[in-house]
Amino acid sequence: MAAVVKQPKRLAVVAYLAAASPHRFHRRDTLLALFWPELDDPHARSALRRALYFLRGELGSGAVVGRGDEVATAPDVLWCDVLAFREALDTG
């Protein structure tokens, strides 16, 4: 996990995916616009692909999952305190 923290954009991607409310899949185009707006489409897609590959390697292959042109974190594999806090608020 220490390697993830050393890479700000990769950390931001996984934090964004893990803390999204409601937890859902996110389109790759949305992630490109958020995290790599300065790059053209092919370079941004490559950067996202490399980030997801790195995150899967560091966090485990099941932590970041894909579905076609969408990605998400698997809450049963990757615990997120933001989601746990929201659930605690919802249950009182």
C-alpha cells in the first residue's frame, strides 16, 4: 500500500472509486476528464490503464474491477472508511 500512497494520481483514482456515493461503476471517460484533463485521449487512456494495472498489482487483482468501459472498487475486497461511516450514519 505504501507504493500507492507515493503516487498521488493513482491514490486519487482509488480513493475516488472507493468513496463514491452511491458505490457504483464509473465510466473511463469520466475518470480521464477528472484525472488527466491535460492529456489527449490516447495518452489519458494509457495513463488510466497503467494506473489500474498498478493498483491491481498493489491491492490485489480483485480490488479494482472492470465491466466493459467502466471500473469500480470491490467493497468486499477493499474496505473504505468513508463507506463504513456513511453506513453507520444510515443505520443510526
